[in-house]
Amino acid sequence: MQRRNFVKSTVGFAGAAVSGESFTTNWHSQPNFLAKNNFKLKYAPHFGMFENSAGKDPIDQLKFMADMGFTALEDNGMMGRDPALQTKIGEEMARLGITMGVFVLDKGGNSQNSLATGKPEFVEIFLNGCRKAVETAKRVNAKFTTVVPGDFERNLPIGIQTGHVIDALRRGADILAPAGLTMVLEPLSDTPNLFLRTSDQTYEICRAVNSPSCKILFDIYHMQKNEGHIIPHINWCWSEIGYFQIGDNPGRKEPTTGEINYKNIFKHIYQKQKAENKEFIFGMEHGNSQPGKDGEVALIKAYVESDSFTV
């Protein structure tokens, strides 16, 4: 398959006056149809997000992402992929100049094997996951892996649970740090049973672990649901944030479909990271608000709009 040579443009989809009907033919056979977007931030789609436009092959999807101007990828299920495919994906990302974002560290599920219990068998499952994550990261040149500590242990005081989590994460960081891999802890809104729920709680734990390999995954969708006040919380937790994820609320779809003013949030993070010479990846961990190729066009247009802040 031949990749298109797009004309670079910061306008991209927003300036193309696209219609879903005109996009339904093969994207790679339309050499001058759409301009490549020059996004200010490193937005990271996931496999399946553009499957209707690019097909089911993950390599073709990577090429499509690159042609649309996306410079990162995240894949929660990367650890479950065949090692040969992991290597192939890693090589293609390197060729395309795409940075690998997070993959989920396999410890048996978000609520399972809770580190808050302090049970040695649960800690060992987590540590084995860390060892396997190091090998996966080598194949795809990943620097971040998502960790969720599990559920509350309701029969223990919260301070004891927190201590158990810190102890386990310190041991995990000792495995990840030599490989240059950072676990990013994700507070979630999926269920009140999950131990890690807010950004300030995660900040406290990261400070206690005290390792460059243990940082916060600040998922704006989940934090809007659990605590709101997004920009102040980003400021308060800034020194411990390693990664961002995106999703509008309600619905967990692309920006512009819900109540979150992503253009303002993106501008705030952009200016703050630029002032400190940092660069974050922004995982697009959400669904598409509309089905099919039309929905994929709408999604990209939403990112063009949200990325159009002035600097």
C-alpha cells in the first residue's frame, strides 16, 4: 500500500470542509484529498479508532494515524499481543516517527489482586507483571505502563492500605527504573470500590514511592467525574504527572461532545509544559461519538478544533 503525500497544514480537517461521503473511498487512493494536521500536542489514538478508514491491519492503522498528523499511539492491550507483532508495530512506529504511549501492565484486571491487601501473592502477581512489561516495552520502545492498584480492602484502615500500596509500588519501581519504564498510576471513576480515586491521593502515593518510575496518569475524563476543578488539580499535581488521557463527559467520547472545555485545558497544559521544557503524551482513551467513517472524520475534526488554541 502506498502512503499518501499530504501537504502539511495546521488547518487539516477544519479547512477541508470534509463530508463523510467523500471520505468513504480508500484514504490512500486520494493523494490530495486532505491535508496533514500539525497538532501542537502529542495526541495518541488507539487501534480500532480508525478501523473503518484504514482497515483492520494495525500497521495500516498506524500509517493512517501518521498521515492524519498524529504522532503517538497508545494500546492498552499491547502486553497481550504476540511478541512478533509487538516487534513489527514497534519497528513501524519508529519508521513513521510515532511515539509509543501507555500500555496496561497486566496484573489481572483493574479491581483484581489488590495491592491494598498487602497479600504477598497479589504483590508477586504485580511484580511478575512488571518484569513482563519491561520485555514488552523493549519491543515497542515504550516509556510508560498503566498501573491500577486494585480495590479497597474494606476491613483494613485506609492508612494501612495506603502503606501496603506504597510498599508494593516501591518494589515495582525497582524493576522498572533500570529499564527506563515508568508506571503511571491511574485513579478511576468506574466503581467506588477501586482504591485509587483522586489525583491528590495519587500525588501523595507518588511522593511516598519517591521514584521517577512512579508517576500519575491524569485521565481528564475520570477526574472530571470524581473531583472536577480540572486545571487547579493539574497545577497541584503537576510535578508528579507523567501522562494524560482524554475523554469528554458524559459519554467518554471525543472532545467537543460533552461538558469539558478541552481547548482551554490543552492550552493550559501546552503553555505550562513549554515553560518547563516538558512534553506529554495525550492518550485518546475514548470512543467515537458517531459510527463508521463519518464518525472518524468527526473525531479528527474535533481534535483540530480543540487544538486550535492560540499560543
